[in-house]
Amino acid sequence: MTGLRPEHLPYGVFRHAGGAPRVGARLDEAVLDLAALASDGPLDEDPALFAQPSLNAFMAAGGETWARVREALRALTAGPDAEPATVPLEEVELLLPVAVRDYVDFYSSLDHATNVGRLFRPDAEALPPNWRHLPVGYHGRAGTVVVSGTPIRRPSGQRREPGDDAPVFGPSVRLDVELELGFVVGVPSALGEPVAVERALDHVFGVLLVNDWSARDLQAWEYRPLGPFLAKSFATSVAAWVTPLEAILARRVAAPVQEPAPLPYLREEPWALDLDLEMELNGTVVARTNARHLYWSAAQQLAHMTVNGASLRVGDLFASGTISGPERGQRGSLLELSWNATEPIALADGSTRSFLQDGDEVVLRGSGGDALALGEVRGRIDPAA
């Protein structure tokens, strides 16, 4: 995430020299202390917005404040002679950037959903009948969203292997990753009032990478009839940096026409984000894909999750679901890359993987052009308790 320019300036929360958490903006390999800039005058805002353990107070201030702060920071950091006061990145501790209120995870990649269907329903249609009509999703557990770099404890639970008469309890043996794009809500909505698709992005503060860790063996046993539960709720890792939506929208590209046409509340000109994504396992890049492979847009996802009147809160997080493309090397999960362990992945050290082993480290990265690099998501697997 080097070489960042004022067009980007992602926000995060950091602690320096054992001090209190505060909001910062990243510029190259340093952090702008926004509370200090507000206190000293270059940033004409209330310092209390930034002397916070999360971005939530800043987000709650609304879109006009976001735009004003972003413009001030761009002016402060632009030009060859600009030397704003910064703290070296290597000297700070990066914290969870958002106090997550609710977490929803979608299933919006056509190639991923098709691959999963072919793996688990080989004698039936790959896509469930509702998939092209609505963004399928589930409610996750906000309390287990963790910042990049947090160790991930291997979960335990019930699983039943093919041919077994009864389930057994123990550590997951099919622990997986999911390469996803997440969106953070900064503008709330009223209970009972759906958010129209054409206004959905007005509620979004920013974008970040997400790893929705998944225990596939636990998931296969528990998910019918109500969907993911313990297989997903043990941990979800997010980047330490949230890129403002304004910095991302230039990466919007046209997407293929959705067929059949969505119902009116989901209908918009199809679009996606041209963001290059990659997954690294133990130092080997095992997948490269792009967010433009998503079938359902962030606006459609948000419109769908509020159409029943469910309200948004500042700090809500919703994620795209695994992002996969049509080629094998574009698959965003180990389940797909190894084709459910029938085609193990070769790593640079000579070993192979189908699913994660204890001690494995996964890094997710994303970028869009020379000036935009999403914060990475890093996690190492610890043994089960």
C-alpha cells in the first residue's frame, strides 16, 4: 500500500506510543493525525470528531463533513512542497477502524455461486432459483469482526463426513478464506423506510477488503435449512484502512445486463468496480481476480437489505461475498481453487494446500490504478483451543 497520493487518503484508527486511539488518514508510509491537525488549525474541524476509538463519530457527522475534511486533507497534502505533520506507520498500532453495528454478508459473484452449486449439487441446477432475482445474503456476527493482523483461532464444532451415520465434534478440518469487498454505512436510515437503489450509495462512507473466514465442514452440516451460523461467526477480518467512497467511484465500470431484469426496487444500470484483487497464501499468490466480476452491485445489496423496512445504523458493514472470475486462477476461495480438495494448490515452498493448516498466513490485497491501493487483510491460523 505504498505510493498513496492525495486522491486516496484512506481513514483508520491508530494508537501511537501507548496513547489513546485516534483517527488518522494514511499517506504513503505515514499517518496524518487528524485530531492533532484539527487542534492545531490546519484542519478546521472539531478535534473531538477524531479523538475517538473508531471512525463512527466522524461518519455520523454526515456527507458534508466528509467532503469538507477530504478536500482540506487533499489541499494540505498536495503539491511538491507539501510536508504535513505525520507519524511514521511503523511506529503506530492499527486498530479496528469501525465499531461495527450490524454485519451482512452477501453471495453476489455469479462465478462463485455457480462453482459452489456445481460442487455441492452436481445433479441439480448450479444456481438456486432465487439467485438471479435477489442478492442472497445472511446476517453475520458484528462482535467477531477483527482488524487485519489479528490471529484467527481454528474453530471447533459439529461436522459429519460423507458416509458417517452421526456427527462428531472437533476442530474444523476444512478451514477456508473468502476474498470479499466490504462497504461501511455512514448515514443511517429510519426503521420502516426502505432505501431506494438510486439513493443507496448516499449512505455509504467507504470501502475495505474483507476476509469472511469459513469452516466448510461445519457449514455443510449446519446450513440447512437456515444458512451459515457457527461456520462463519467465529471471525471476519477487515482491513485497517477504509477508503472513502468518493475515491472509489472513478473505478465504476459498466457490467453485463442482468437477466432476467430485476424487480423495480433493484433496477439500475448494471455496474461494478474495476478493482484488482489478489489472495496470497504463505507467500504464494494463489488467486488474482477483480471486483468487476460481481453480479449484484453494492447499491442493489443495500436496497435489498432495507426493502423490508430494516434500518441502517452508522457503522453497519455489508460485504459482497466471495469474488470469483471465470478462470481457475480467479477463484476467491480455497474451496474453489482446490475444487473441494480434489485439485490441491501448489505453493512456492513445494507444499500443497486444499484448506488451511495451523500456522498458515493469508493476505488479501486490492488496488485500482497507480494511486489507489486498498488496505491489506492479513491473518494467521492458530490451533483450536
